[in-house]
Amino acid sequence: MRKILITVLIILIALIIFIAIVFVYWKWNCNKNLIFQENETTNTTSTQEVVIEPPFDPLLLSWYEATSSANWQKRDAHTGITFNNKMLVMGGVADGPKSLAYESHVHESDVWSSADGQTWTLENSEAAWGKRRAHAVTIFNGKVWLAGGWVKDDWKFHNDVWSSYDGINWTEVASSTPWSARKGHSLIAFNDKLWLIGGVDNKGAKNDVWSSTDGINWELVTEKAPWLARYDQTITVFNGKMWLHGGINPGFMGRKDIWSSVDGKDWVLEKEIADYPGRHGHCALVFEDKLWIIAGWSGYAHGYNDVWYSDDGINFTQLFADDNDSFAGREDPACMVYNDKIWIMGGMLTSGRRVNDVWYLDKTEN
């Protein structure tokens, strides 16, 4: 009996040892396969080409003409904006005899759209806001907003506000607002509000600032900002602030001071004399994390076609000098950022004639 017990014990010990050996071998084999798979993955990853986009370089940009004659009428003092993956051009004053009084020229109430800058579609030949120029537009709360301007239907400045969900069909939000009827003002969206700034009314240039959350009820933020009253300035949202560049007051040349504000009430003079020549009726927009100043009017008989850019809104670098070999110098064109390009279209040339060409600033084509 004792011999039987010893034999069984020996068999159990041998079985335990066998199982232990099998387990160790299985574990070693699993680790080996895991290491092999990791090496295989590493080797596969290392052979894949990693594409790294080079940093944006303004020096690689060039101007290209999308069309020398869009099928909308030659004009200036129109507005342009990007909305619903298209470019929109709206209103303005049409080209005509230079001897004709400004107000006597044909004024447009049309809306055109384009997805490429070359082919344009007439979306609305008579928008509800009427035949007007020097109005202002912006995007706010998913809609296009239009405010003020001079309307030929009644030969008056207006202080009305319109909105549209598609840029084509318009609803009058307010027929009259607390801010005076005017043209050449700025309308922007900033900090969940609409802001209307500057312009010129029947009494002269303005330096007031208004804000609204709905386009109907407006609050006077300041009646007199510290900058000289002006119109045809640009107000741009950049780096968490509103930036004012250029503009004009009757009897003066185009302004060259730069101001910023975080609340519309308190303004900081960032630079008294900008790096670029003073101007009004120019374009200011944000592209590739930089603020750009393009074209405009000197204040007396000269349209610029130069291009400047800035990383801080204060110090500017010239990309293209004035009178470069691209679009002719002009005032009151429409400008926008669309499809990773800067676009400029229409405006009034130094000669006094209006145009309907379309240009875009893009990386040099090979």
C-alpha cells in the first residue's frame, strides 16, 4: 500500500512539472510573437511616407485673373461676402458717363453668386432692400445681415436693417434704427453681437459705435470714439479685438492711424502712422492668421493695388508694391476669403471708370 502511494505521488509531481514546462514554453512563444508583431508594425509604420505641410509663406502667393468681365454690371460701392460655400456680390453703383452726377448713375439691387469666381449666377435681380450703394454686410447667427447705405429709390441715406438665411431672399428686420441714416459705415459680428461703426450721414462723418444682439434693438456704446470721425474705414475682427484701419474725413487724405478695441467703447491707438500709405475704400480681411490690407483710395485721385500683411494688426509687411503688374488700382471693391484664397472684384479705377473683373491671390501655380 505504501509503495502504491509513493508511486501516485511521483506521478502527480511529474505531471505538475510537465504542466509547468508546457506553460512556460507557451508563455515564451506568445511573447516572442508579440515582439515580432510590434517590430513588424514599427517597420511598416517607418516605411510609410509622412506628409508635413510646409509653413505658410506669403512670398509664394501670386495674383491670378478669374475673369476680366463677370456677367454682373461694372460697379463699385457694392458688397461681397462668402456664405453657404459661395461668393455673393450685392448692389452698388454701376459704371456710366463720368460727367453724370454720382447719384444719377444706375444703382443696383441684384444678388449674384459664384463657386469659382468665373461663372456667376443671378440669384435675385431686385432684392427687397432696393437700389443702394455704400451699404454694409456681415454674417451673424447663421444669416447674412445688411445695414444702411444710400438708396436711389428715394434718394436718401438709410438706417434700416435686413437679414437673409440664403443671401437671396431678404426680410426687413428694422425699417429705422437709433443710429442715424448713413453710408460708408462698418458692420461686423463680434462677441455675439452686431456692431455698427462710423460712416457719414447728412451732418458729416461719424465716430459713434453701436451694438445689437438682434439687429432690432441697438445700444449706443459710445457717441464719440477717440479716433477722428470718418467713413470708408475698415473694421476687422482679429486676435480677439476689433481693429480700425484707414478711412477718410471730407477735406483730408486717407487716414493711416490704427486703433483697436475689445469692447467698442475704449479704443487704443496702436500706431499713429501705419507702414502702408493712408487710404479709404480699401479691403481688410483675415487670412492664414494674418491681417491683410489691399487696394483702396489715397484720398485724392489715386487707386492703390498694393498688398500688405501683419501678424499683429500693427506692423505690416508689403507683399506687392503699388502699381504692380496685377489688377488695376481701385477703391470700393468687394473682397473676401473663399476656397483658401483672397478674392477682389469690381471697384472704381483711378480713371473714374468702374470694372467687373475678378482676381484671386493664391499659391504660385507651377
